[in-house]
Amino acid sequence: MALDLKVGSLVELKKQHPCGSKEFTITRTGADVKFKCNNCGRVIMLDRETAEKRIKKFL
């Protein structure tokens, strides 16, 4: 079942970013999902299927 991903949502991912943070903000949705790290500001982009698997919870 597809998650309801919205721009501006805060999420916690299962794996932490190399900077040590697990909290990300969704900045783009569609076939790909773009996340921005809330600690260091780095942007990562994942395909939707992978992003839905890696999201642990919505904050």
C-alpha cells in the first residue's frame, strides 16, 4: 500500500545519514522522492519504492 507522502512532511528513516541524523524533510514527490537532511542540509533522492521501504515513521 502506498504511503501518503507530502512535501514538507518530517520523516524518520531506518538508516541514519553519515552525519548521524535520521530525520529528513520531504522536498519533492512523484516517481522519485527528494529528502533534505535536517541536520546537515544534504539532499538525497530515492525512487518511490525504495523511499517507502526506508521510511520508519512520520514525525
